[in-house]
Amino acid sequence: MPVKGVPMGCAGAAFNSGDTEFRAAYDNALSELKSSGEFAKIIEPYGFSAEATLAVKRDDFCPGN
């Protein structure tokens, strides 16, 4: 259950650690989706906060990756 007053974000993707080219392509496409505002349009109708999600970075969970 979400904590009242705390925006709920969503993020998650997994990649083969050796497939850095695919991960870079994914990162580029996701960045474009976020900067266009389309990301927010997709997740916000489901109760997620684009702002909260955008505040989280890969290094927060997987330092050095």
C-alpha cells in the first residue's frame, strides 16, 4: 500500500551485464520518452508520479553500473 502523502514512483529494467550497447540504446530511448513528456502520460493514469520516478537514478540502486 502506498504511504499517504508520498508520491509513488515506478522504475525497473534488467539487462545482461555484458550487453552495454543494448542498455545504452534503452537509456537513450527512455531519456527521449521522459523529456518529451510521454513518460508521464503513460504512468500517471496508473497512480505513479513521473516526478518521483525521474528523481531516481540507476546509481541509486546499482552503483557503478
